[in-house]
Amino acid sequence: MILDRVDYKDYRRDHALITARKAEYAGIRRNSDGMACFAFRAPGKARATLVEVSFIQRIDISGRQFVPPQYRNWSQRVAEIEAFIEGDKTATSIAKPQIREKSPSEQKRPWWRRLFG
């Protein structure tokens, strides 16, 4: 998958905003610190640039733009970015947390009863 543009912050270069044009998506990898990173490489190049998930600011693919929301849970952000790159229109539905329905007995009982039995 060739991406038109990837904007990301490079914290090693004094928080510089770096734009990679015509980058090829090369999957998700872990860097030496163990952080999840997206691998991008220039078309025709063998070496990929690893960009941490939290550093990605914006992605453009054939006229579609995606600005990933700031989550504390990086796995949600990874899922949304990956879904956008793969072309899934329902990227936001992947990252929604599952809300458990309360049973009727839980709804009626006061919180101290649920806590102490």
C-alpha cells in the first residue's frame, strides 16, 4: 500500500514535524524500546523507517485524510490507523470499548450492597 503523505513528529530532532511523501506501508513492528511502530519505506528502498504510533499526526491516501485521535490506549490507535490504511470505512467502530450491560439485579441494588454483598 502506497501512502501519499505521512506526517509525524520526530522527538529526536527537537520535535520536528516530518513529512514522508509517497511512503510504502510495511506493517507494524516493535522498536528497540519495545514500542509499537508503523514501518514506512520510500518506494524502491529496502530499509524502513519506524514511526511510533503516538508520533503519527496525519495520513493521506488518495485524497482521504486521517488524523488519529489521541487515545491513552495505543492498541485502539493502532487498530484505527491500520483500518484506515487497509481501506476500512468503519475505522472508528473497531476502537469503541465494549460496554457491559448491567443485569437487572445489579441495576436495583445500591452500590454498597454490590460492593460488600
